[in-house]
Amino acid sequence: MIKLSLWIKSVEVFYLLQVRSVEAKEALRLQKENNFVILDVRPEAEFKEAHPPGAINVQIYRLIKEWTAWDIARRAAFAFFGIFSGTEENPEFLQTGVESQLDKDAKIIVACATGGTMKPSQNLPEGQQSRSLIAAYLLVLNGYKNVYHLEGGLYKWFKEELPEVSEE
């Protein structure tokens, strides 16, 4: 079992090594000068509050939609921990979400709220996972060639007072 988990980990690292992290100001420059698209993977409500101009939204996680016994149990488990809007993976993330808007050669900067990091630190020797890193991994795994990751996420984008738009 240890060999298998090490192999899986090395495959994930291989794909993530194909993803370059960029700071917020660099992302803005790439968007303006090199036609990069910012792919915001946050929930639609967060996207509508504020996002970079020209960004597209395809949420990687969505609210639990169904009402099967399993889904009710999952909702109850979330509620037990005080989370009343439980989420699940968005099964439409790639096929009807990303693939309907971006081709495999598109230049993409994947962004979420916090951004995570691939840089090791003393407290996080393997970096910090995030929705955008998961999305970047899925994109590269599915043949997208120019995938970048917004280091520090949209939190840093907004903190640096870079352009933003709202749909509210």
C-alpha cells in the first residue's frame, strides 16, 4: 500500500510540475499582454461578488444537489461541523465547464480564493493544497498545455488592489 501511495503521489507531483505559479501582478500582465484567461474556480456567488475583469467562472465544487439517502447523510455530516452549505465535486467541471469555453492550447491562469502554494515551508513541507491547484492538476491531466496557478489566490489580487468587477 505504501508503494502505491508513493507512486500516486509521484504522478501528482509530475503533473503539478507542469504548472507554473505566478504572483497577482504578473498574472495581470500575462492577461493583458499575452491573452491569458483567468479561470476562477470559486463558487458562482463568490465570483459574482468580485473577480478580475475578463475572468471566466467554472466552479470546481458545487453545492450538494441531490436528495438521495447518501446526499442527506452527507448534508447531515457537514451540518454536524456547522457547515450548512455542503459541497461536492462538480462533475461538469471539465466537460461542460472548461472544455466548452477553452481549448487545450488556451493560456490559463487558475485562481481560487486562497490559491494554495507548491512551495514547501517548515509547517507545510509539501505546500498547501487549494481548489485552484486541484483544478490546475485536472487541467494538465486532461491535456491542457499552458496552465498557470495564481499564487496567493484572489485574496492577494484584491489585497494588491488590482482591477476587479462585480456582477451584483
